[in-house]
Amino acid sequence: MKSKTLDTKTRNLILILFLIGVFMGSLDTGIIGPVLPSIEQSFNLTSRESSWIFTLFVITFMIGSPVMAKFSDFYGRKKIFILDVILFALGSCLIAFSTGMESIFLGRIIQGFGCGGLFPVAGAFIGDEFPLEERGKALGIIGSVFGISAIGGPLVGAALIPFGWNWCFTINIPISIFLIIFALKILPESHNNRKLKIDYAGIIILSLLSVFLAYGLNQIDSSNFINSLLSFNVIPFLLIFLILIPVFLKIEKNAEESIVAIHMLKNREIAIACIETLSYGIIYSSAIFIPSLVILSMGLNNQLASLMLIPILGANAVAAPIMGKILDSTGSRKIMMIGTLILAIGLVVIAVYPNNFILFIISGCMIGVGMVTIIGAPLRYIVLSEAKPTERGAGQAIVNMLSSAGQLIGGALIGGIIASFTGIGGYKISLFLAAIIAFIAFIFTFKLKNRNEQFETMKSNR
């Protein structure tokens, strides 16, 4: 699936296109936090009911990632990227002009499905069209939007809410129209004579897996973690999820064109990348609770406590493009070794000294730099290096899926730990747990290929 060679100017314009698209999708994840209270008030919802606005998005994001990525491997990156943006815009319209919760839920489902394909398609296109020596820099630039949007999402939400919560979603519509026109003009057409045989059974079981996992975890009461985990509201759904895993693996193994390329997990590099991204999801969940820890340890109010995330998110945003540029000359292994070790140390420092402002800022920067190594360019660089051209989208989708699954699992686990202890004890234990997971991720990086081995693999898969 190869188009004509693109010049530098065209590649840069395409990078801007993907940067805006991925930023729009990731911004919408961060914007939902400040919006939920207003939606709850408008429709008289409980916090558990409104949590489905986030959960439904995550479920369809997990499903949409492999489906859209697989379609892009067959039907071309251009068509599927535009389709993803159209779906995201359609979902945004339903939410922005909704008169009831049904349209909001439906809008979030459509949004999540479209958003799930944005990054896999962008990452796969970089693998298709960018020179080997520029892939890391391109992935780093796109990866930087996650840190920026994590800061920008709540800020944009807070700025737009006074005009009505609907405007937080209306803003996506003109951006989507611009992206569609831009993509039609700048993205090259790709040619592929392969015919996709859709893996309907795989899609259905994957959907059930996502629904049962998300629903079971969503029903856990953090204040009564063990009892609720073993209750009939939770345990049957998690058991069904576990039972369906081998069923799904068998279906995908026998499918002519599996919706999730599980055979790629036989590749050691990709298997390690999956461990790293699952670890990220859990660690990210612990970082979400840092403002609550700050309120208890430093006595700050909610607004000031939220600002304490800036060192983490700012370092993430700054480090991502720099790391991407370095990646092209050093490879993934060194960066991920250093990054995961820094991440583990940063988590331990905050856990031990939660009331020391200076150490908090320093360790926050360490966490921000460390986290970008296990979800940003270095990890996706591994997948691009190892994947065949016809499976680049599918490989990127696996990263998306496991990151979301890790966040769902981590959110329930960390929330349960925090609720099981009074004061700051639960927060400290959760940070130590995250540090242990980061250290495990660090150990696995020793098994990765060095720069020369990785570059040879990239050339053979060109």
C-alpha cells in the first residue's frame, strides 16, 4: 500500500493534519472532566450514571481502534482517517444538540469509535511515507499532544462551560470540517488490491469483552472495594470477561483476517511493547489521584491542587518531541530503559515526600518524562519497526487497546486501594504500586533490540 514518494513540505503538512486530528480527539478526553457536573445538573444524573459518558467512550475507543486500523491497512489511510473524523464530528453534533441523555450516550459511542482510529491511522501513515530516519521525530511531535491536551482539556472546558456545556462539543464541528477538507487536499491516495474479509465474529467477541470489562469495573464501589468486587453486580461480568478471552484468541487464531492481529504478539518486541503500554495505563490511573493527595498533604484547595499536575503534563509535552528526535539516532531501548527507571524513582519520591513542594515539582517532571517513554514515540516506534507494511495500522491499534484496558483496570484498582485507607496512606500505597509496575517495565526494556538491530528490522520491513 504505497503511494508516490512525498516531498518534505507535503510530509510536514500531513504531520500538521494528523497533529490537529489527534489533538482534537485527545482534547475531548480531557474536556469531559469539568463538563460532567454541568451535564449531571442538566439531566438530574447521579455520578454513577454520568460516569457512563466516559465509560461508553472508552469501550467504543477500544473497539474502534482495531477495526479502523484494520480497515486502513486494506482501504487506505486517507479514506479511513476522513471516516474517523466524520464519525467524531457526528458524535459531537449529537451531544452538542442533545435534548436527552440517550443522544449524549449515542454521541459518545460514535465519538469513541471514530477517535479510536485517529492515532493508529496517523502512526501507520508515518510508517508508510516517512523516511526511516524521520519516523521518531514525527511520532514524537504527534505524541506531544497528549501532554498538551491533558492540560488544555480541563482549561478549555472551564473556559467554555460559562457559555453552556454544549459548546465543549460544538467546537469539534468546525475543526472536523477543516480536517476533512485538509485531508481531501493533502493526503495521497493509496492503492491496494487486497480484499478484506471482515472478521465479524472477532468484532462481536471483542465488543463483548470491552463491555463486560468496562461494566464490571464501573460497578465497583471504591469505598467498599473487596465486598463490591465479589458482589453479583461485578464478579459475574468480570468472570464472563475472563471466559471470553480464550474464546476470542481461538477465533482470531483461526480467522483469515483477524480484527486484532494477535499473531503479532509472538514477536518479542511487540509483546514487550504490549507489557509497557498496559503498565502505562495502570500508572496513569495512579497519577490522576495526585491532586487529591496534594489536598491532603499540602493543604491546597482543589484549583491549586490541580495545578500541581502541570510539572507532569508539561514535562510530558516538552519531552515528547525531543525524545522523538533523539529516538532516530539512539533507538527505543536506551530511551525506554532510562525513562522507565526515572518514572519509578519519581513515583517513589512523591510517595515518600508528598508534602515537600520542591521534591514534588522535580519528581513530577521525572514522572512526566518517564510516562512519555512508555506510551509515546519510543513504544510506537517499536511497533512500526516490527510490523509489516500491511499490518502497521493493526499494530498501532494494539497499543491503543491495551492502554485503555490498563486505565480501566488501574482506575478500579487504585481507587479501591485509596478508599481502603484513611488519610494519605492509600495514596502512598498506590504510588508505590505504580513504582513497582514501572520498575517491572524497566526490567523488560533490557530484552529490547539495540539501535542497530532495530534499524535493520526497519529496513527489512520497509
